[in-house]
Amino acid sequence: MTLETIKMSSKGQIVIPQDIREELNAGEGTLFGVMRSKDTLILRKINTPSKQEIIKDLVLFSKESRKKLEAQGLTEQDVIRIAVESRHKK
């Protein structure tokens, strides 16, 4: 674990030391969650999925959903009909 001393600016900004940023692979625009417990702050890097990862997950979800629907004897047209009927009930 690395411990370094930093100072907050008049605008409430702090700079994460370069060696720690490199260890975290954190560049400009990296998101962090901030938690507080008494006088302790914890920064946690938030990993956001890439566009390719999201598309890959959606394709997998779609394939799995289609298999489940087919196993229940439902077609794509059945799903569309159910969605339309549901919207009209509101």
C-alpha cells in the first residue's frame, strides 16, 4: 500500500499522485466513488464497461432470452403483442 501526503486546494480539489494514478491505470475522466467514515475518505475507482463490452453483454442476453421464450413456446410476435397490450392497459 502506498501512502503519500497531498494538500487540498481552495476549490476543494486534490491531486492523486502520478505513481498511484499509474498503478490504478487512472487517466483523465476516470470516475471515482467517494466514501466517508468519520475523518477518513476512501476513493474507489469505478470501472465502466466499454461500448464493445456492453454490446457483447446485450447480444448474450438476447440469445439467452430467445432460448427461454422458445422453450415456453413464445415467438417474437407473441412478445410484441404482449408489449402492445400492456401499453394499452395503462
